[in-house]
Amino acid sequence: MQSIAGLALLALLAFVSRYLAQFFLQRVVRRVRLGLAANWAEILLHDKVMRRLAQTVPWLVVQIGMAGVPHLPPRFHGLLLNLAVAVSIVLVLRTFNALLDAMNEAHERKERLKPSMHSIKNYVQLGQLLAVLVAAVLIMATMLDRSPLLLLSGLGALSAVLMLVFKDTILSFTAGVLLGSNDMIRVGDWVEMPQVGADGFVIDIALNIVKVQNWDKTITTIPTWKLMSDSFKNWRGMSQSGVRRIRRALRIDADTIRVLDATQLEQLSRIALLKDYLAEKRAQTAALPASAMAQSAPFHPLQLTNLELLRAYAYAYLNVHPGIQHDTYLLARTLEPTTEGVPLELYCYTSTSVWVEYENIQGSIFDHLIGVLPEFGLRLYQRPSGSDVLSGLRPLAQGSRAQGLGPREGAPRQADQGL
């Protein structure tokens, strides 16, 4: 009866100590933390850390009070004591993990203010994993009433198995260290990794995986070690530069390209953006001998094509466009002709890297150039569709029906055969 009464009294003390610890650690300590307003206080005295630390106090009271319980059988005493120690180890582990989480939370707040900082989440998760392994060894040693060093010596024989089990974790940790030290990826970066179907923003960098939110709002999880073994594209440089490249071509129908005569050239010379280009060409032509000028007939002596003038117009148009960054590369060039026409490629940079604004600028440029093609006597190449083929064959079919005399061409009529 004395042992039962002693255990009941010990349980009551443990219950009371928990509420006292909660009051002190979660209310008094919180006021102290708010008064200090220091970074270390935000981590060490975090609410989650204090709450889990308060849960550890009653089990410490049980361990201390077990010696004062009278007439308790030694075997039962040892079992209760080992159980209290094991639970205390678990609660201390949870407190330590909460401390690491508070550290990571404080670092993420700084990271949002200073994007150049590297994430420490993989280091935090590695520390939590190692703490779990140490706690597991201590709990096993406590319940078996053996020395932890004895268990660790036995684990040495299982090192090969442990290396196999934690292979991905070891590879991911090494990859995480290399990615962080070389500043290859951060939370918020736009990355593209087609081999795993990832194209979007990095939302989380953990010990084993990196989460990427794609443009369609799906989530792709990439093993951290795969970012080192495979290649991926990071668009951070483009975002930080504030410019974005346009590299797109108009495919001109080759049948519409021709050398301009004097009348056609006179009509196009009224375009303001071509005046400087044509003035330079006229100056070059004026330096030619008279014999060369005479050989140019019936075309204009400048010997300019409509495609060349369109290329000059596109270059001049890019130079005056307000959405183009003019201190970077700017080209309007023709590429090798293909079966789909002659490509006129524009190579330039917009003055913004914002996706929506970039697409608006790019769309306005090409909409304008497509609209002015008829002014130069040019048209885009377009593959014929089924309706185009039918419309081309319809006049031939109508002509055949108009000239046909019977089921086959030239067959005599039945009335003629009877004559």
C-alpha cells in the first residue's frame, strides 16, 4: 500500500510540475523574450521549444522521485525508471528538433529580406536525422539496460547495410552542400529540367528533395542528388538582369522576293524609318562608275530587294521601340532559305523580364511587322491546307465539265452515231 501511495503521490507531483512548467516557460519566458527582442532569444526561447521543454519536466520529476517511493520491488523500480528515461529522451529529442525548426524559421525570415542567402533546411533536416539516430541508440540501451557504446560497436558491423539504406540521404546531403556553396539554386528561382518534367519556381529545398511548382500549378519533386548528376536551366540570371531575349523569325515566301525597280523604290522611300538606310545606299551608289550604273537597267541602280528593305525597316523599328533594350545585342538578319521560306530573324532584348510584359512587347513587334509585309510586296509562307487544294482544283474541274462531250473526252454522241 505504501508503494502504491508513493506512486500516486509521485504522479500528482509530476502532473502539477507540468502545469507549473508550462506557466513559467510559456508565459513568463515569453515576456522575457519579447523584452529582449534579440535574434538568439527568438530561437532559444521560441514558443514551440518552451512548450516541448515543459513536457519534459514531469518525467524528470518521476526519475528523481522514484528513489523516494518506499517498498517498491527492485525489478519494477528499474522498469519504471528506464521507461521514464526513455520517454525523457524522446521529449528531449522533440525539443531539440523544435530548436532546429526555430533556427530554420528565423533564417527563412532573413532569406525573404535578403534573397542571396542560402537555405539551411537541408542542414537542419540532417541534424534532426542524426539526433533521431542517437536517440534511438540511447532508448534501446536504456530499455535493454546496456551501455550505448556496446550497441554502437555492434552497429559498426552493420555499416555496409546502413550505407545502403541511407545512400540517397548521403548523396542528397553532399549535393545540397555543393548546390549551396556554388549558389546554383535558391528558393524562388525559376528552373527548367525537362527530363523530370519540371518547369517553374523552386518552393522548397529539403535534405532529400527539391520541390518545383510548375506553371500549371502542379508540383514536381526532384531528388536533390539528381540536380548534380543531371543538368538543369536556372533563369535567375535573366530575372536579375531585368532584360529578356527575343529570338523569333518570320518565314517569308520566297516567291514574293524581288529586286525593286525605280517606281517601287520611290514608293518605299516615303517610309520615315527607311530614309537613313536609303540615304546611305544612295551615297554608296553615287561612288560607282557610270558603266556599272548603266548595267543595272531595268532595275533601279541601288539594286535593292524588298526583303533587304524589310530587314532594314525591322532593324530601325527595333531601334525606336520603347520596349527594347538598346544597349544590348540587336539584330535583324536573314537565315538560310528552307522548304518553308526565307527566315527573317529578330534578335534583341526587351527592357523588362516580367513574363506578361515581355509577351506583350514581343507580340506587338511581330504583329506590326506582319501587318507591313504587303507594303513591301511580301507575304508569309503558309503551307496549303485541304481547302486551298480544293479551291485550286475547282476551276480545273469546272473547265473539264464545260469542254466534255460525254463520259470521256472526244466520245461521239448517240445521236451522231445514228447518222
